Amino acid sequence: MSRGFDAIIIGAGLFGSFTALFLSRLGKRVALVERGLVGAQSSGANFGGLRLQGRSREQYPLSLMAQHHWETFDTLIGETCEYDRNGMVYFAHSEGGRERLLKYAASSRAGGLEIEVWQGEEIGLHLPWLSGGSLIASYSPRCAVANPRIATPAVVRAMIRSGGVLFERSEITDINRSQTHFTVSGPSLPPISAPVLVNAAGGWAGAISAQFGEPVPLMSAGPPQFVTEPLPYVLRPSVYAIEGDMILRQVPRGNFIFAGYPRTHANQDGRHTFVPPHKILNGMRAVAKHVPALRNAEIIRVWSGVEGYLPDMLPAVGASQTTTGLFHAFGGSGGGFQIAPAVGECLALQIHGQEVPVDMAPFSIARFTSSVEDSEKLAREFDQPSATST
């Protein structure tokens, strides 16, 4: 006999956790099922950037809605995520980067962001620690950061307080669909059933969508990241080289956190992304090149996560086109941490039959029934230029 719920969410990353939270607060009996630990993959291992600059135009309504939730996280969740509205700087050190930066600035302004653009002597005035050679920079004061290692567990605890149930270390090996219900089970998960199933399985979501006749070209990968020893706190904004060789921020405790491209493909079992040593060396060289004061900083830890990427670098969020009661929320494509609160709320409203305040059509899985154009970011940010089907 299976245990009954109103909705089962597969995957306790931020997409799944926020969906579970908002559904619970709408009075639904929710089961959140995670094969490992809450937030252990991309939701807990990412850079922590709440970046608004550089988003695609389709994402801005969703992204701005999400930023409001991050700005009010302590009230919404009842715990902290170490949110810090520190601002964000893009800088370019090539002509191609200059063109891309100006394009991003125009798109950001069209999306409603306040953006400052600095050139010439202004760069040295605002960014005195940046080495010479940068052609242009842009600054967004509303961009922010949060601590990814504590954010997702806090959301899940809020869900549990709202009546949701967490099944952790519960790998699902069987998903069955009757006329009215989904039933899932696994070696350590007795059968549970619900009329609604949410596929928020991150880098593994493609296997679930394919089971229900909706294959997508999902790729699993992660950026190389490292953290330095604690140093005097001097860097307030997050700093992104638009060419991708350096993404850097400093936490108040003093450590500098680095991320950069190209991203590395996850290993074959899909559970880990290993960071090749040469990518750390390249990252250290980039930091020394752009911020010379850090050329002797000691690296104390290296890591990456398993993130899901789709070829247009947009997520798949919304109702299945083949199966009543099935919903998708995956493929954050490197920007899912920031948009997660809005993804969860919009999907919960859609499941509950209420009006959704954001146009979710650009994120429908239905777009993969025809050819989807690769994002220009795909070739630039990955070891290989295109995704492969899973």
C-alpha cells in the first residue's frame, strides 16, 4: 500500500525545494525526495552569485521576481542565507568582450536594471585593484551574493515547518503512472503516490523526461572553483571578466572565491565533476593577471558541482506536454541559483491552478519538439561546443 500525497518533487536542489515550500504553503501535502543530501549538488556547490547582469531578456521578469525573494529571504524562510547586496562588476579586456559587455548592459537596462558603464580613467577610479589593460566595465548595484551551502537546507526546513515531508538518501528506481497517480519507490523508499510529480532532478532530470516521451539535450557539467586562505577584506563587489577566465568575490571572513570557464563535463556516473589540475593553474594565472595583489594567495580547497545545462542556456520549467500531472523544473544552466525562488513559486502556482505573474512560455519543455538554437555562450563556456542528448 503506497502512502499518499498531493505532490511528489524529485530532487532537493533549490528548484525542487522552493517548489515544495510554496506548494506546502498553498496547503498541499508534499513529499520532497532526494537520492543524496539536500542541496549537495549544484545548489550547494555553486559560486553563490545572485547575478542580474548578463541575463537573457526572456529571463529578466523571472530573475527580478526571484531577486525580491532573496532580498527578503530571512522573512520568507525564517533563517538567514548570508544574503549580501554587494553589487557586481563586469569588465572586458578584449574588443570582443567590450561588444558583449555593451550588449549585456543594454539588455540589463531594458530589463529594468540600474547599470553604470565605466571607461578610461573611470575604471582606475572605481576599480583601483584591477590591473591595466581593461577596456570597459559595468556595475550593477542590485546584484548580490548568498551562501549556497546554507540556503537550500534552510528552505527545506521551512518546507517541513509548513507540513512537507523530506525523504533524504532515498534514490528512486521506479516511477509508475496510473490513470490518476504517479507512484515512486526505491531500495530505501517505500512506495509513495500523488497525482502530481515534479521533475526537479537537476543533472539527472533528462532520464525522467525521456521516460515520459520528452527527451531533451541535457548536459551535466560544472565550473572549476577554488577558495583562498583568509586575507584582509578589501573586495566588496563580485567581479566577472566577461571573457570568462575569472569570476571572483570575497566573503567577509576574508576568503576569495574563484570560478571560471571552460566548464568541465561531469564524470560518467553523473555524480561528480572533477576539476582538472590545469584548470586550477589557469584560474590562478587569471587571478594574478587581473588582480596582481592576489598573485601569492594560497589555495586551500578546490571543488565543482553537477549542474544541468540545456543548449539555449534556459531552464525547462512548466507542465509536461505528454503526461497530465507531470511538471518539470531543471536545467538552470549555470544561473539557476538566482532564479530558483521564482521558479518554485511560479511552478507551485501553476500546479495549484492559480495565475502565474511571469510569462513562463520561454521555458516550456515544448520548445524541444523542434530544433533549439544553441546559445552563443555554449561554445565559449564549455570544453566542447555543443550538448549531447541524454
